[in-house]
Amino acid sequence: MFVVLDIVLHNAVLGFFRSLNRTVNSRLRVWYMKKETVEHLRMLSKVFKFIILPMVILYGFALFYYFGENPINSLVWNVLIFLYSNFLPDLPSAYINRKNKGEIEPIKWHKKYALLLFAPVFIWLLFSGVFLRWRTTETFHNFRSLTVYSLFLIGLGFVIFGNFPLSIGNLPKILSLSLFGSLGYLTHLKVDGVW
């Protein structure tokens, strides 16, 4: 089953990044994209099997048994955010200024992190034919970006799972989104040799 999921995920990721590179007229070679995809998916598969899957089982059991909460919705969110976070540092690459770095003045920090935190919106804009003039030299392959992203996920977890009045059972759901997202982001950074 994992082999089939690996193949499907590999083809989906490779197809997405090929389309993105065609859209922004990037000159990345196909062999390079295939190599990067294989490296990232190999590590993603290992981390998922040996870390995420046991965490999902333990988290689901603890949430159900100790807090009396239904863990299904947060488990689905956690796994999806882990997968998404594993590819997130590369998503804003469409907005990286690859040439004429001195020509374009750097964008402000809030725009840089908007590219990171709301990457799906900006990618959708690209595929819709809306090209923003934002250009950054930031690649988001650093721990500062990971910290900003983790804090954003805590806020997102609060929005998604924070029912008023807050209970102790909501706290693991709120924090787990950030934990799983950070693990996905760290997996990407590990493959790229950042740590």
C-alpha cells in the first residue's frame, strides 16, 4: 500500500512542480526536479512510517481515551499539514528573484512571509494568470521561517479547533497542528542539508 501511495504522490508532486516551472518560465531541468522529488519523498516516506504513524496512533488514542474527544478530524488535518509542510519551503520559489538581484529592491518582511504562509493562494494566482511583481531572495530554507510558520500554525489550530469555551481537550488539537507541520518542515530542511 505504501508503494502505491509513494508512486501516486511522486507523480503528483513532480507534475505540480513541472507545471509551476512552466508557468513562471523557470529553467530548472527535468532531471533535477526528478532527483529532488525522489530525495524528498524517500525521506518523507521514512519519517511518515517511523515517526508520524506511531504519533498518529498515540495521539488518537490519547485524545479519545484521556480527553474524550473525537480524534478523526484533527488526525486528518495533522497528516495533511505534515505532507503539505514537507513541500512548503519550495512553493514560494516561483517568486524568487533568480536574475538581476541588484535590480529589484527587496520586498518587506511581511510580504516575504505572506509568500510563505499563504503559498497556496499565490500559487493559485500564478496559475490563474495573475503575476505579482513581488520578488524575494528568501528561500525559506532556514529556522527563522520554520519558527514563523510554526507560530502561524498555532494560530490556525486555534481558529480550526478552538471552540469556546476552551477546554483541556482542545489544547492538544490546537498544538498538534503546529507539531505535525513543524515535523514536515524539518523533514524538508533535513533533506536539503540545512541541519
